Amino acid sequence: MNIQVIIPVYKPDKKLIKLIERLKNQTLTPHGINLIHSAGDEPDETVELVKKEFPDIRIMEIRVSEYDHGDTRRRAVRNTPCDIFVMMTQDAVPVSDDLIEKLVTPLKNQMEKEEADNPGSHAGAIACVFARQMPGTGSSPYEKLARLHNYSELSKTKYKSDIEKMGIKAFFCSDVCCAYRRDIYEEAGGFIKSTIFNEDMIIARKFLELGYGIRYEATAKVIHAHNYTAKQQFKRNFDLGVSQAMHPEVFADVSSESEGFKFVGGSIKLLMKKRAFLLIPGFITQCAFKLAGFKLGRNYEKLPECFIMKFTANKKYWLKMKESN
């Protein structure tokens, strides 16, 4: 069974080298590691080092202006023959050497069972498995709270029937580290061709609608966290709101705000329990910036272009969309 890892890369730091080294020393070694590099005008030192140190790694080059959260990954998968592929980001580092094994085993086992019992049938199967994201040693208290809320210690497989109870969390999924069954991915039509954000949740919703499951595997862990400023949180959540507004077929019947309020309430209770009272004002400020960015993003069509370009974290997406129109 062919297992490939795909990693979009743009101006990576040395974490990429560490990630590659960890992937090459896994208990279940992937058959290939594929980078899709958004190249600028100047040579990238880290990518050049990868070429020198790991000549077996396949590197696809695209222009920075071509990058899209959906289409870039879609192109990479199309050009990577495999049975299972693992999407990762350049700054996600495996916690242990059994990450790939724990991530793909639920998919591998059921595919082998299907082949033995009923070839060609995979009704109700798990379509993808995503990993638990852990904060690093330098993560801020606010980032630790976010990771604690979104990535629990309990693994769970989610189906369409869970949407009514769980809302948007039923198809929460992250391409920071996620393994996909290639056959079901193709049946779902692959990653969306153009999106500013949320390509993972968009296809995850498709999986649920087709009757497949999404698994969160808490034992598969990666270190991945960002210490965003309030301004960066605003921009990130603006793009998040835009992606939801652009895809009402995915997000219109669920509420992101209610999930956000659960996070705020639960986190404040936890901070109070730990008597970390001085952290509460900063936490509330960050959450206010997140909510403002999200609300504005959901209503981006009412904003003048100059405001959109000021609020977005992804100016290239808007420039590309303007050129295509």
C-alpha cells in the first residue's frame, strides 16, 4: 500500500529539515515525501538544503502568485500516485516516531479488510484521519488554551449524524496533519479548486454528506502552534469568515460563533480555576479581535476593496481572483 506525504512549502525555516528527518525515521516509513514549493524570485536556502541533503525528495515548483489553499494541494495530489496521502504543513513536527503509523492504521486496516471481504465496497468507511496538535515549549498561554479546546485527549470518529449535536465541530479537520484515502478523496471530487481558507473542512463536509467518517486520532501528535498577535488573529479570522461566506453550502447551517463562545467561556473558567487572573484581559482582547475579524469576513461583500486588502492575511488570493475575473 503506497503512502505519500505532501507538504506545501513557502519560505520554510529549519523546522522543515526537522520534519523531514522525523518522517524518515518513522516506524511506518512513507514511500515518498513530496514538497510543493511556492518559489519567489530569490533561491530559498532551506529548500536548496533539502535538495542537497535529501535528493530522494520530490519537489514541485509553482510561482508564489499561483498558490491557493485548495488548488495547490489538489495539484500536488493529482501528481502523486498513492493509496493514502498525508497532508502536512512545513511547521508541524511529529512528537514521536509512530505518527504516520497511528495516523494511517485506521485507513490501512479497513482498506485491507474491504479487499479481503468485499472488494470495491467501502460504505461507511473512514475517509480521513487528522492528528492532535500540541503547543510547543514557547507557545503563549492563549495558544495553549486554543489547542486544549480544539484537540482533546479522546479520539473520535464523526459522521453526518453528529452535525446536529456537534455543529461545525462535526466536520472540523486540519491539513496541518491529516491522512486521506485516495479513492474516497477522488469520489468526493478532491480539494476545492479555489478557496482563501478551510480547504480541509470543505472536503470533510463532503465526506460526511457522502456517508463517510472523519476520525480525530488523539494518539497521533504533532507540535504545531503560532503565537499570533491580536492583529494577526483579526486577519486570520477575517479570511476564515470570508471562506465561510463563500461556501454557504458547507457552513450556512452551522454556527461558528456558538463554538467560539464555548471556547471563551470554558477558557475563562479554566484561567480562573488556575488563578491566572492577569491573563484574562489579554485573552478577552484576542477573542474580541477574532470575533471582529470573523464578522467582517462573513460580510466581505459589503466592504470596499481597500478595506478587504487591509483586513486580509492573504492579499495574493484577492489579486489572483481579480486577475481571473
